[in-house]
Amino acid sequence: MTQQEFLNTVMPFKDKVYRLAKRLLVSTEEAEDATQEVLLKLWNNKKKIQEYKNVEAFSMTMTKNFCFDKLKSKQAQNLKIVHSNYEEKNLPLQKQVELHDSVSWVSKIIEELPEQQRMVIQLRDIEGYDFNEIADMLDMNNTAVRVSLSRARKTIREKLTNTHNYGIK
């Protein structure tokens, strides 16, 4: 595999690798390091890369495992999960504040979810992977992925509803 073939294969999903790393590691620098490490591992194994039926899913699994290892290390005791993929558009200030507030609440709620639910939400609702890909990445069956996603969404919905209805009676 030539350098150009490698780049053509890997570049379309490089940002997804980064976003997953950022979700898990919080720190921009840590996420950049993790992304670089995953891409380096892929480059070092470029001869085997064509053996994988889904290089993107394989890369996401590598990213997840690398980040979990990093989180388990003593250096990373202060890292936590956050969501920062929200992009503001040219909206009136009031609407921007409302949207930012909602995204902040959702981020806080996602942070409190069990690890598996956080991963499923990230991969399905933020990165847009299908259930089969998520099942492969997280070594789960499809039913477990669907149940985990359903529970995560239900928890988010309930907590958001309780938050926004607080004080309204």
C-alpha cells in the first residue's frame, strides 16, 4: 500500500477518530496524541490494512482501546468524558444561548451515563455509525447495542425534561 492509498483510506474518518478520542480523553492535546498514535499504528500495519473488511470500524475500536488504556494509566486520573462537537450557527444571541445551554445539559447528562451507554451514544448519535458497526467496535451483540442506546436516550430525555420543567408547576 502506497502512502497515497493509505491517506485515501484513512483520511475520510480521521476526524471521527479524533472526536471519539476527544469524547473519552477530554483534553484536546490528549485526543490529538491518541489520533496520531492510532494513525501511526495503522501506518505501521499498512500491509495488513486491506485484510480488514471495515478499516474505519477497526480504527474506532483501536481508538477506544487506546483511550481506555490511557484512562486507566496513572497519568490520566483527572480525565473525564465531555462532548464538544456542537457547532454554533449564525443565530440570534438568545437562540445561541438557549442552544448552548441545552448542549451543556446534555453533555453533563451524558457524562453521568454508564460507560457503555456513553460509548453507544457517541458512536450512534454523534458519529452516525450503524448498529452492526457499533456492535463490532464494542464487542456487543446488536440487541445489547439497541438496549443500551434506548436506555441512554431515555435517561437523557428524562433528566432534560426534569431539568427544564424544574420550577414550573
